Amino acid sequence: MRSNIEAADLIEAAAAFLRDAEGALEGRMAFHAKVAANALAIAVRELREHPAEAEAEALGALLPDVPAGERVVAACARIRAGEWTVETPGLLDALEAGVAARLGVDNPRFPTLERLRGA
């Protein structure tokens, strides 16, 4: 038996139970079991893939002096203020990388994700 079970493993087990139980449920309860299982699957991907870190890393070249945890907020502020536009070198690539990281967690079967990942 493993002595250090990760949170993602526990959540994944709960999601698997809900998917199994869904077949024995009907109507609204089956729907809610499916929604809960999907929400837990998102949580597992979030824990394993760290999209916020990937998003911050993608903005690193544009904001090297800004701490990683503050880069998204800083980038949004610059865009809102008009300091950065689509003409800003590297901005669109950084934004696409951030979107791909988030989509990989939130909706990994999103059709555009393969294009964003360069497939």
C-alpha cells in the first residue's frame, strides 16, 4: 500500500466512483453525478498540469522582472492600459500558450487545442 497518496489520486478515485454510480442513477441524479465527475476530472488535471504556472511562464519573456504569480495580472493591466497591443512582440504567442494550458485543463477535447499546441 502506498504511504503517500496524492490528492489528485484521491479525487480521481472519487470521480471514477461517480462515473460508475451514474449508470445506476436516473434523471437529475445521473446528470448531477456526471457534472460532479467532470468537475473532479478538471480538478485532477489542474493539480497535475499546473496551468497557472504554464501561463506565468509563457509571459516570462515579456515580464521578466515581475514575479511569476503576478504576471497574468500585470499583463492584463498593460493590455487594458493600451501599453500592449497585438503588435507587441511575443504577446500573441504568450497568450496562445496560456490559453492552451488552461484549455488543456478545462476542456481538453476543445477542437482548437490541437492547433494551439502545434499539432
